[in-house]
Amino acid sequence: MIRHDILKSLIPVISDQLVVCNIGAPSQELFSLDDQPSNFYMLGTMGLSSSIGFGIALAQDKPVIAIDGDGSILTNMATLSTIANNPHDNFILLIIDNGSYGSTGDQPTYAGAKTSLAAVASACGCENVIEVCAEDTAGAVRSALEAGQMTVIVSKCESGNVKVPVIGMNPITIRERFMAEVAK
Amino acid sequence: MAKNMDRRIIGNFVENGVDFITSVPCKQLAGVIEVLDQTQEIKHVPSNKEDEGMGLCAGAYMGGMRPAIMMQNTALGVVVNTLATLIQFYQIPLPMLISYRGEVGEPVACQVEMALHTKAILNQMHIPTYHFHRPEDADELPGILNHTQMCRKPVAILTDASFWRAAT
């Protein structure tokens, strides 16, 4: 399974949840699969999906799922310590770890080699860290939502993208319709 | 040891409705951060790096809070992309209380290097910039904080060594 397959399997679980989605291919794939006002698409700023998602979670009580990638987590790895030390049980960080920089031509990341992001998250102090295979990802996210516990899920999958268009939506529209969903 | 100025600054943030602050520390901001940690009205979550902090602020804003960030001017070397592609692109109001190192009174020569670029970067990015050099300059803070919310932009408040030395 590649990222697109995981996102497709996640739709029934995350469609009505607040979702922050990583820059590039992940946001474009989610947008084309199931655009929702409750999705916040990152159009720029590599590495901050986890931090933005955590910021939303600490500000209000609804569950928030931040979909991040292994390359992005490596860019902003220290945020795992911020998340661990200020836990909020409405936060789920889903790291789709395909061992590559998918949006830039599938160059390998260190997470696909010796570096274990699950071990990093645990070492940072995150308490509920699970590593799952691609097929088990949707179930793991569903369980984390039901458990109501802050959870970091590292989903190991194959490298690859599906050809989908760039998101043309205005950033202010993305933010305003997302904030209307938060306020509902 | 916190000064009256530190209490006044945090008081202005509270009065403006700021209820979330992230910080990366600077010696000149130590008193403000000390008061911040005693202030129940504001949730303080320190960050490791200023671009991470701006991600937290963007999230807190979308979650319904009113964020601000405290940092050193050297961090402008870190956050240019985040300011442009997140804070400015999505129009998120963000007061930035910045310790302006490298101005007259600075003991560390290397700090002057980023001081030389500070206002140039802010100008280049079209970021409204206010420079507190004398204690009375802080009288403008409530107005600056209102202005930030009104225009939904990142706004820089530079506080230099002369300001902090003269502040009581």
C-alpha cells in the first residue's frame, strides 16, 4: 500500500473529524479523495503539520488528527518533545512513513533507513506510540479516537504518489471554513 | 527578577485577550517569561524553535485562541518561510515580542551581525515593525496589539538593550 491507499482507507474514519494535512502530495491526495471543510490543507511550510495540529488540539476540545510524513517529522522533530511534555488527549499524530520525500521525487529519508520515528517519539516522552503496517492504519486511528488518549501512530507503507491536481483553493477560504467547523 | 515593565507588558497582552503564548527564551525576555508563567489567563507552551512556535500559534488561532510569540531577533533567520507561507498566506494575526539583540549596549559581538539584518528582513517581508528604545515607547503596546488583530498580520515589536536597561 502507498500513502494514497492509506488515505482512502481512512476516509470513513476521519471524514467528519478535524484534520490537518501535510504539505504537497498528502494534502492534494486527501483533497481529491474527500474534500471537507474540516480539513486544513497546508499549502506551504514543510514540517509544521504536527505543530499546527497540536496547536488546534490545545486550544479546544474536539479531536484533531494531524497527518504528517516521515520527511516532515524529520524536519521538525523537536516538536515531538513539545507534544510529549504538554499532552492533550484529543490529539492524534499520524505519521505516514513511506521512507521517502514523496512530493519531491521519492528521494529516500533517513526514516526509511536506520532511524525509527516511533523510537524517537517514545524517547521524546510520548506515551502512546504505536507502529502499524499500512493495512492496519485506519483501525489504529479509529481505536485512538475511541480511546480518547493522545496517540502517535507511525504507519509504515511503500513509497509512491498518485497523480492529482494542485489545490487551487484560496488559503483564507481553507482557514475560514475550517475555523467554522471548529466553532460548530 | 521581574520588573514593573515585564508585568505591564504581560498585563497589556492579557487586556488585549491574548490567551496563548509560545516562547524561545532570550536573556532580555527572562523577566517577561517569568511573569508569563505566573499569569493564569495565558497558556504558555515553550517551543524548541521559532518556526515550530509559529505552527503552534497558527493552530491555537484556528482553535479559537489569541496567540502571540516571544523570541529573539536572530530567529528571523529561521522563520522567513513560515511567516510568508503560513502566517501571512493564511492571514493569521500574530504579535511577535522580539528581543532586539545587537544594538547599543550589546556585549556579544556576534549578535550585531543579525541586528544588521533585522529591520531589513522585516521591511522586505512588509511586516509592521515597532521599535521600543525608551521605556515610554511601551505606551504604544495596547494600540499595537489592537492593530495586529485588526489587520490580521504578523507584527514585530523590537525591544532593545537601552529599553530594557532603562525600564523599571
